[in-house]
Amino acid sequence: MASRELHNFAELEHWLNQNRVTEIECLVPDLTGVARGKILPRENFTEDRGMRLPEAVVAMGVTGEFPEEGPYYDVISPTDQDMHLRPDPTTVRIVPWATDPTAQVVHDCFDRDGNLVPFAPRSVLRRVCDLFDAEGWDPVVAPEIEFYLVARNTDPDMPLKPPVGRSGRSETSRQAYSIDAVNEFDPLFEDVYDYCEKMELNVDTLIHEIGAGQMEINFFHAHPLGLADEVFFFKRTVREAALRHNMFATFMAKPIAGEPGSAMHIHQSVVNRATGRNLFSNADGTPSQEFYWYIGGLQKYIPAAMALFAPYVNSYRRLARFTAAPINIQWGTDNRTVGIRSPVASPNARRIENRVIGADANPYVALAATLACGYLGIKNKIQPSPECKGDAYLGDYQLPRSLGEALQLLRDEKDLASVLGERFVTVYTEVKETEYAEFMKVISPWEREHLLLHV
């Protein structure tokens, strides 16, 4: 019985017995995308026992810090109360690198009254998917995630470097789409694919991207919630496999100076459930009005959603002119210089690619936000700007240039908050403001080099 076919706790129990599981990792993705939770012996994992964690566990920053005061505590109880966790049977997977038979299960977060905790990332994505469901629409997404393999680095003051491959050499030049460059890391990727197969992750194509040691993995299209779970699992998997081959895997947006950044491009379309038709295509195969409205929504709301798509100070280093990352919200057909691309496809497969999102974004939050932008576009019938048919890098910046600017845009955008949830936006922006304040306490080498004796 495949995990995606499980529908209730009884079927989950049967699956655990079939696989002779002795331990279970009970996981909750936090705002950063870090796996939080507990590890339980098999016999303690029961439906009626439940599991609890402090609600702030899913609402902390990447440094593990919390806001000390402010609107955060209008949402999060200052008494540090519990949330109640329920396993989602469809998410159960074997942990393929564990010594003993171990399963991992993603849990949803509820309050004591049985309501979804509104600031938990999985709750936010569920909320947006429910809005599509109420319209009779099924959103379909397909992420493409870039990441770097780097040599082990235990000193954060030292720059990252490409790892040594089978040849005994590190990459020193860019190897876009090179098969031989991927083969340099065959032992690692054999483990990755083996782990993905055992975990039933729907990974498709593996390619070498532009940067030295930069790779990309593509996922088959599917429902957003299940794919967000798969991206969450995949990040854990690649990091674990890399460690076993004496290297690191990183999803930082810009890990190496002078090399391209890493994105999470998300292809998205919408199916009319009643007709089975792609909402983006008319019966005669031409682009529909909904197709243009969806693009219009992305154009209008992406700037305000940037703190969700580019969640760290480092994220904005990627979004620079002529660096294979967009600087704008222009749209175009088969045009990789724009932020919103429409690939050439048949009418049934017509889709829109959001190229703005960084690989460092939380997959649940990123998918919720990009779908929210498109949903608002259709509901509010927002017309897009004329199609960009040239080099969009020659135009002006249309995206915020820093996390501080992006956070203010998110706070000010009420339409987006109405879809994602005002309490989520409050918690998210307060946590990110705390992270930003922490970063501003750090003096960089650039400042010491250029300002110490010159100003």
C-alpha cells in the first residue's frame, strides 16, 4: 500500500505494521521549513494519544529566536500554550538512511478547539487550496529546485567552494547542462534517487545548472499540498545524502559570490473540476481570460509577497541584473529574462512559471503565496501589462531590493493578508523583522575592508 493511498489512521497503522516500523519521526515544518517535532517508539504512536508541542515552535526564526514584544504576542499566547498535532496519513514515508525501520510523518497543527493553527505553514497552504476548492478549481503545480553541492565547511567566516568529484578535482568553470559534470557526483545521486524511490517522491529530471556545483531537480506536476510535502522531504534527503559523501548540499539563494543564485521556479495551472479543462485555455486552444487575469494577479501582488518568496537577507543577493534571476514582474512567452514566464505548451498543458521564488523559500509558504496572487488576479479580474518580447533585464527593477523593504510591502498589502490570513502575516513579518535586526548586528568583511580606513 503506497503512502499516498492512505486515507485514515487505521490504514496508516497497517502500513506501519507492513513495514515493521519501530520508530516514528513526528514532523512539523516551521516557518523556515525546518523539521520540528518528536521521535516516538512505534508502540507510543496512537491516534487517541495525540501529540503536543508549544505553538511557538512553528513560529520562530532561522536563528531560533522569537520576537521579544509587539503584535506577535497578539497572535501567539505569551503563556506558551500547546498546539495539538495530528498525523496526515498521506505523508508517511520510510526514512531510508535510518539504521532501524523508521517512518516519518508530517503532522498538522490544531488549537485546543480543533481549529488549524493559522500561522503554521501547512495550515496556510491548506487555507489557500480550500479557496480554490470552493470555486471548483484544482490548482496544479510543478516545482523546479536548484541547489549547490559544496565542500564541507565548518567555519562560517570562510567562503564556500565546489566539492571534489570522482575525478579528484573541483569544478572551476560553469557546466550548464553538462552530463559529465553531473556524473562527477554519480555515487551521491545514486543514493539520492534510491532514497527518493523508497520515499515515493515524484522527482523527474536532474540537470547540472549554470553555477559550479549547482544542480536542479524537477518534480512531476501534482496537487500543491502533496508537492510541498515532497519538497520538504527532498531537502532533508539531499542534505543527508551529501553528508554521507563528505560534502554539504545547500538551498541558500546565493551561497557563492560570483556564481548564479538558486531558485525554486514553480509552474502552475488550474483545472476546472466540472469540465476537466485547463482553466488557462479556451475550447479553441487560445489563452483564456483567466490565464491573463492570473498573470495580472502575479504582477500586482508579487512585490508584496517577496518577503515570502525571498525570506532572508541573502535572498536579495540573487535577484540582480544579468544573473539568471529576474529583477521584474514582466511576463512573456518562452522568455527566461522575465519574472513570469509562459512556457510553450499544448492548450491542455498551458501554465505559468513564477521565476521569482528562491530555493531558500519555505515550500508551503511559497506555494500558498504564488497561488494566492493568481487567485486574487482571477477573482479581481486584473489585467496584465503587455507581454514583454525582449530582454527584460534592460528594464527597471520592479522588485524590492532588501528584506526590510519587502516586509513593509507585505504588511501594507491587505488583499494578500485576507487570502493568506492576517494572523499568519502578523507572525511571519514579526519573526522576519527579528531576523533582520539580528543580521544588522553583524559587521561584514566588506565593511571592514572598504570603510575601516577610508571614511
